[in-house]
Amino acid sequence: MSPAISVVITCYNLERYIGPAIESVLAQDIPEPFEVIVVDDCSGDGSEATIRSYSDVRYFKTKSNSGVLLAMLDGIRQTSGELIFLLDGDDLWEPGKLTHSVGQFRADPNCALTSHDLVFVDEAGRLIARGSKPEQVLSKLTPSERSSRMVEGILHHLDFVWLGSALGVHRERADLAGFDRWARQLPDPANTYQDWPLAFWVASLPDIDMSYSPEKLFRYRLHSANYSGDVRTASRAARNFTRARNTLEAMWKLAVERTQPAEVIDKLRRRSLANDYRARLYSGKRMDSLSSLPKALPDFMHEGVLIKELVRFAGAQLLGASRFARLSSSSSVKVRGTTK
């Protein structure tokens, strides 16, 4: 009999971290069997050898480096469980993660998505004293209030529902087959983030619940390669803002298809245009960034970042995108990006 629980770990050039990530899954205290699939997105380091050294996991290698969204989808296609939990290859689960999260699903027959709180660690795994947005918002609510607040937070693209390595989905209730078909047809799925489109897909479905636990069930590792707003170099900034734009545009189009409220649609479109401008700016396309700036201004004014963004624009125009990125990242006052 196939296990009812599946774990998908995604990895790209994470030789340093993937072993501890796998071990944190294998150390789960849940009494029932579960399967573990590790998706290697054509890593160029020693990740493959490390993954293959664990006989209790199934190794799957993508045909080409396809990005985290398609790698996640390929991994899910390899699973057989009704409950699917995701782990980024540089994060760590606490031993009670699966027991607790599986219990969330089984306590509510309408639950399609689960999440929970977290702690932050550095590259070496040392604890960082830092509070979390889920703790500040969701942990203060009663269990009966959390589902609707999670749906609201995801649809309105707020930052108090932690996704990524906290994310669990129910195959049927989340309509993962439908999400797979939809996501693979996006214009540029290789440069689109994975967790927000999936969560938005679920949140926009009718008659589903979501469950949040205040338990701190995973450790999010902060290191230079996993910051989605990284603007240390122009190429990194252009790549990350392009992915943010694509992600927001996908969510916006889905919101239109599913007739979400106007404020949801408008916000996603506004943020997509803002990140489109930033991507063009760091790509060194001066005329393109100049022509796209007016479309981004409504978001900058709404978010209260107009002055910062005008400084970014002036600096990139005067110094060039590459030099500006180097100088701003080395300065004590950084002009940092955002995927929002």
C-alpha cells in the first residue's frame, strides 16, 4: 500500500545544506510510513552524491535546470500520498513537524493547506533572535479565526502566512492536478516562484479551509543565496525582480479568472508592474525602465517607498545598474528589493 504522506525536497546547488535537510525529514517522529522524494534541479556541485548517499529517499533529477516551480511540480508528480509537504533543501524541520501537520489535516475534513510558525538560523545553523510575522498575527487569533485570516492574507499578498518549508497541501482538496496543468502553461514558469502561486491557487478555491499552528516546526536558514530581494549585483537583482514580476502576474491573471474582488486584482497588478520596472532597471535597459517607471509609481506611492525608489532610479541611471548595485550593497544604508 502506498503511503498517505509524501515529502518533496527541492535542491539546486545546495551541497552544504541538503544532507541536514534530508536528515531532518528522516528523523520525524510520526509513527506511520511516509515517502521522501528529493528533486535535484541539475545541480552543478556535489548535491547529487550527497542525496544518493541516503538510501531511504528517492532521487529524481530534472531533465534540465528548470527553476523551483517546475522542480516542485516534477517532484509532486513522483508522489503517491494524499498529503504532500514541501521542504526547501537549505531548511530544517523539527522532529514533530509531520506528526503535527498531518494532525491538522485530519482534524478538519475541509482543510486543503497547512502552515505553521518558524525560527530563523544562520548559515551554520545557529539560532537568530528574530520574531516572525506569523507569530505576530496568526498566533494571536483563535483556531476558528485562523482559516479565514490565512485565506485573506494569501489573496491580498500579505506577509504573515509563511509558505515555503512550512507548506503542506491535500492533493484532492487543493486540486493539485489542476494546478500542475495551469502552472506549466504560464509564460515563463522557469522564472516563477513556486509557493505563492500554489497558495493563491488554493486560497481562491471554493469551500476550503486552511490551518495554522503556532508551533515553531521548522528552521529557516538565512544565507546570501536564498534572499529573494538580493540586489548585490545587477544580474541577481534583475533575475529576482523578474521572478517576482512573473509570480505576481500569474497570481493576478488567476485572480481575474476566478473573479476575485477588485482590490485583490488591482493590488497584484500594481505590484507586478512595480517589479517589472525594477527588473528592467537592473537589466540596464535605461529607456525601458524610464518608460515603465510611470506604471510603477502608483505602487510606490501606495507602499510609501516613492523616495527610496526615486533614489534607486537616479543611482542606476547615473552610475549604471552594475555599479549602483555594487555601491548600494556595500553601503551601510542599502536600497533593498522586495518580491511584493
